[in-house]
Amino acid sequence: MDPRVPLRSVGQAGPANLELDASPPMKRDHHTRRNTSIAAFALGSLISVALVSIPAQSEAVPQSQPPAQGPDEATVIRGVDAAVHHRVDFIAGYTVTESYKLFRGSDLTHPAAEMTIRTTYSREIGKSYQILSEDGSHILRSAVFSPLLDNEKRINLPGNVEASWLISANYEMHIKPGGPEQVNGRTCYALAIHPRQKAPNLIEGTIWVDVRDYSIVKIEGHGSKSASWITAPSEVMRVYEPIDGFAMATHAKAVTESDLFGPTTVTVDYTDYKITMIQKH
């Protein structure tokens, strides 16, 4: 990371240069520059909707031992819904440090672009960001990270965020056969999830929830709809860990394939949570 980069808010960023080809302007015609710019923006938008925040869930709901004869699907789904709503009822906001890395092709060791931000979330306002550091390609940061944060901000606005909650009103859920599974040291039920309507920010895949409290442990799948004609839906994964009694995201990854760019991988690490609880009277 370049320590010389000053702190600034996302809203203060200048116009984004979305051209991925760094060759001299005289060697590129207008249509090539325009098409590449549009494609780069579409790629960034696709990755961003794949990484939008799935609301964390509470581990404070009443815990129970998993039934010996196997889980009752309706009970598990009600538990998942209750965990989400409990979180909404008790978290007023939080701050978290998010570290983004973008990798091109098969090289998952050397990021082509990096950005670290401090995110502030308030249930009344939504999300805001402060950039702490940036490194690597300015073009890729503008084409991918900027639309990613813009989409996060839009989807987390009051009145919008409910549509992305992982609850039965938004998803069909069915317990997968095979019984409980071990995920990150926790015993979990695996549930297949299918969005009730297709959208790039809704995931089709699998969630793993703790058998004791139905809090999310892991999500894995793909966007139910591609955000762009140039790419297939992103493959996405997010891991949650208990922090202050709530399951909060600690790591996420999205992988997008396109004929123009090849494979592009974005990872996010979440650290240093500070959670503010709603004061109940």
C-alpha cells in the first residue's frame, strides 16, 4: 500500500478513467476506447453486485440442540428468518475496515489493484466510506472498486436493503440431504437457496447455518442473473464469524469470467468491527 495516498471519501473521487488498454491514444480508435470503457465498467458492476453485503445474523436467538431424527425444514427456515430480524432489531450500526484486492488471470498472489477503506453503516442512513490507502492500477480501481462501493451504498439504503435479506420472503430454501456438515469448525445445516426473483445481487447456491442458532456460517453460489452481456454471473463466496454475538462477514471472494478480460478475482477481508447496539427502553 502507498502511504502517501491521502485520506479522502469515495464521493470526492474524480472522474473515473475506465480504459483498460494503456497503449498510447494515437494507436487506439474511438470505438475501441469506448467499447473497452463500457466493458470495464460492466465488469466492475458485475463484481460489485456479487459482493454486496448479505445482512449479518444474530447469534442471540434462543439456542436449541439439533433433533436426533434430523432437522425439520420449516423450523430451520423460521430460525433463519428470526436470526435476520433479530439482527435488524438490535444493531444500530457498525464500522469495519475492508481490504479489497483484485487479481487478473491465474495469478492469485500478486494483486493488480488494492484498496483499504473504513466503512460506516447506520440503519437510518446506510453506508459511507473513507479510503485509507490505494495501490496498483488506477484504471482497475476506478473500473471495479468504484462501482463496487457505489452498488454497496445503493443496495444498503433504507428501503432497498430489505430486498437483499437472506430470508424466506426473498428466497426459496430447502435443506440439502446428507445431514449436518462441518464448516469452519461448526456443525451446520446446508440449505439450497433460490431467489424468488432473478437479480444480479441475489445469490443462487448454498448457505450453511449453525445447527444451534441458525446464524449464517458461509454462503457460496453465483448471481442469479448476469449484470452484463459480456460476462457470466459471478461465482461468490462469503464467510461469517461470531463478533459481539452477531455473525459478521470476515472474508469474501467473487470470480468473474469474460471473453474480453478472462478470469478476474476480487477478495475482501473484513477486520476491526465496532458494533453499536440499539438501546432498548
